[in-house]
Amino acid sequence: MARRVLLTWEQGAGFGHTIQLARLGRRLAEAGAEVAAAVRHLQNAGPLAEAGIRLIQAPPWPAPAPRPNDHIPASATLTDSLARVGLRDPDSVRPALRAWRDLLDAERPDLMVCDYAPLAGLAARGRCPVMQVSTAYCLPPADLEAMPVFHDFVPPLHTNAEVVAAVNAALADEGLAPIERIGALFTGDDAFVRSFQLLDPYADLRSRQAEGPVMAEAMREASPGARTVFAYVHTDVAARPDVAAVLMALAPRLEIFVPGVDPSWLAPLSAAGAIVHGRPVSMAEAMARSRLLIHQGSAGVAADALAAGVPQVTFSVHVEHWLNGEALAAAGLSRNFPLFHPDARVAPEPVLAALEDRDMALIAAAAGRMHRAELAARDPLDVLTERCRALL
């Protein structure tokens, strides 16, 4: 009888989680497993459906009881982020745990794969093996006693102890064993960090380095004479007047993809000479003809450009993307423009300067050679698939 695998995703947004789970799910199905996926947003589950994976609505996290300081952004630590979406309140945690237990009773998986799905993993303890897999930011080491502070824009607003206490209160109500530390939210029988080490904010805290990104296609070196500026941004960023002015300044050399945008909004760019893509394009092909990549700092897109040796400009709008942009900039591979501050503005001049920065281009090309060699030595998807099969 086929072994059953349940892929899970609880937090985060966009298509990154479902794209990555689909790549793994397809491999496991090809190896004979019966694969289903419980996902946060079914509207983002297209990659899983295209892979022939049965879809289930993941249990939602009820909003926590409001607090007076909820108007202040909470992102100094991962604890802050998780507390704000529910983990500070036992009344939010309890129904999600109960729903996961009911789902486990119905599905009876032989393996659960958790992509930023901490409550799913806690519910599965003792029921089936758990593989934790995600990008570095979303998968801290399970032995952490305290989450590190990522920035000083605002101080931490939630303590590790209060989140552990809230989760443990809900676990006790459900007859489940408590966790001993905040990192145990991400405990499992194995863990696979789906990022290059450069993009791992916990790199100094891990006992084993990040395994590397799971890519859709092999990246090749960008052409020496590449002139294209490729932009992959979402509507919330592309619609900003300052970003629109930057894109217009680059229009004669620009290719752009904005998921879900009204095509009429991009008509001025097209009239100015930009190539506007109405559907996703091959990142390997786009990077091969690009001199510069503009994006929002997502780990997957950053990894594509890093492996191709293409310099980057990041317009970061939340902390994970800001951390990626800062890591790339510190290595001389990018210029990072944080846009989450209300007064933040970006002008065309520094982006045009990045386009002509020969030193950044040389550093990016060298980094590309190094990271392509790392991927060629061992394919992260092969490694992840083998480690999942070992748990079945």
C-alpha cells in the first residue's frame, strides 16, 4: 500500500511555499507516495494542483485577543511575528491544534512535511514523522531558547516566554505534551533549510548549515554582454509612485513581470519601450540575459539571481525580505532599499548607479560561479527527497 505524505503550510503569503512544496510533492509521488497538501490559501495552490496533488484547506489561526499596542509593527523577532498572528493567545492556538488533530485522524499520514507550519508539526508529534522544511527565515533551529533580534526599528513587543506559555496552555487543554523552548515550535524528526547559507539569518546558530534552495531549473551564467534589467515585483510595490518613476527611467532596457496586475497599469511602461510579461517567465532564461534584477527580496528570487551571477536591487517591504536584501548588500551583491517606513522613497539615480556598478557585477559573477558549483555538487531537491523517503 502506498505511503501517505501530508504537505502543510500555515503562515506566510504568496506562491513561494506552494511552489516549493509542489516540487517536493511531485518527486515523492513519482517515488510511489500518495501525496496531499493542506495549505493556508487555496488561491495560491495552483502549483500543487498542477502537480496532481490533492488539496485541503489548512486550519486557520483565529486572530488573538487585541492589545493596545497592536498598531505598532511587530517584527523585531520571529516570536513577534508569530505572536501577532495568534501564538500569544491560547484561545487562538487551541482551535487550530484541534483542527489539525482532526485532519490527522482523517488523513492518517505516514509523514508530515511542514513549511512554516508550527502548529501542524506540534499536533503531529507522536502520530507520524515530521520533516521541517522552509526558507531559512521561516525555519529557525529547534534548540533556540530565544529568537534573535533582527533589527532595532522597533523593540520586541512579545517575549519568548509568553508565547511558550500560551502555546503550552493550549497543548495542555488538548492533552498534548508541552514545549520547553521557543525553538521547539519547529521541532521535527529532520529539518531541511531551503536557502543558501548567505541568506540564512540564523547561520551562526545552526549546528548544520543550510542545505540550499530547491530550484525549478538550473541557473546558467549571465551573458557577458547582458543589458536587460529584469523586474519581478508585486502590485503593492509597483504601484508606488517612486517605484513607478524608477521603472520608467529604466524602460528602454526593462523587462517586467507583476503578478496579477491590471495590464492597463503597465501600458505606459510598454509604450516607453519596456517588455511587459503577462505570465511567469523562465527565471533561468531571464537571468541569462539580465544585467540587473529588481525584486522585493524574496529568498527564491534572490537565490535565482545569486546562482546566475546577476547583481540585484531589492525593494524590501517586510523583515524577511529586508534581511535578504541586507545580506546581499553586505556581500557586495546588491543595493537594498527598505520601503516599509512611511517616509521611505527610492529615486532612479541610485538604481541607475547599481546598473553601471562594475565592481558589483564582478562580485556577483564570482558568487554565481561559487553557488552554481555548490548546486552542481549536490542537488538540494535530490537530498530533500531522499531524506523524506528515509522517514517513510
